[in-house]
Amino acid sequence: MKKITIVDYGSGNVLSAQKSFIKIAKANDIDAEVLISKKLNDVKDSTHIVLPGQGAFSTCMNGLKKTDGLIDELNEFALIKKRPFLGICVGMQMLANTSEENGVHDGLGWIDGQIKLLHGHNLKLPHMGWNLAIPTSSKYNNLIATKNDYYFVHSYYFNCADRDNILAETKYGTNFASIVGKENIYGVQFHPEKSSSQGLNLLKEFIRI
């Protein structure tokens, strides 16, 4: 049985994400338990971890740090055990080394790169609404087979140090990484739980990893 834990650290659309995973599991006859939790034992026993995120980067990182041992357990899960991990929106951004949002702040450092402000002539921020994510890699065709529209709400983007970690790009002022990946670790800048059938399909493929 799959055990999917959505990390609850006080920031993120956890209920919407949970409902989406439950819906997918039922529709595709996948035996899965979907938890919202920050308990270390739940993280340890999971087959898949989802890290959501809304708000400022530093607020989200501080939320993780408030639970003693949580970051260490996430490191163990993703870097040592190499089990499937998905970051959503700011949850994706926290995979980076640092963020320049409201000062310079350290992230988890799992995928090399920096979080920077979107830029472009007369660019309206935040970037809000539907936009295309265009695959740039054939490594993970099961996850992102074709270009699709997804729902975005953000002002900062993941500037990857290694282009091999960019799985899909989106254009808004500049081309930015909208899906990142490194081995078992994935991140999406958009909200798949708010992105209709294509978003649910991406979550389905993540569960199947």
C-alpha cells in the first residue's frame, strides 16, 4: 500500500492537496493512505512525501524548523532512502540552496540553484493564472509526457544551476523552470491540485513512481 504524507508545517494548501490525492487513488484503484502530518514517524513510514507551500520563502522554512527533527527526517527520506518526494509552489522553491525573497535565506539545498524575482518589461506580479509548462527533458516522460496548461501563483522562480535539473519551462517575462527534478526529488512551481485533469494526472504519475 502507498502511504502518502502531505507535510503540515503551518503553510500550504494541505486539505486541497489531500483531497486531490484521495480522488486520484480512488479513480485509479490505487491502494493508498493519504495523511496530513508533521509527525516524524509518519514521515519515516511514508512511501511518498508531498511538501506544499504558500506565502514567503522564509516563513515556510521557519515552519519546517519549528518541528524538531523534521528537516532531518525529510533529508533521510529523500537523500538517504531516495523515496519519491514532490515539492509544490514554495515547497518546490525550498529545494534550492537559497532564496532572494525579502533578503537571502537558506533552503534545503537538495537541488542546486537560487530563488529569484521574476523579471521583464512592465511585468505584472504575481504571475497568476494559467500558463504552459513545456517539457525540456525526456528523462521523466511518465511524469510530463506533453506540454500542458497549469495554474500558477508566484512572484519568484527557481534559477537552476544545472539545466539537467529542469524538466519543464514556462515563459512569463523570462523562461523559468516550472518543473524540476533530481533522481527521486521533484518540484512543480504551479499548483497541480488546482490545474484540472492535467494536474491530477501529474499527481497520479507521481504516486506511481
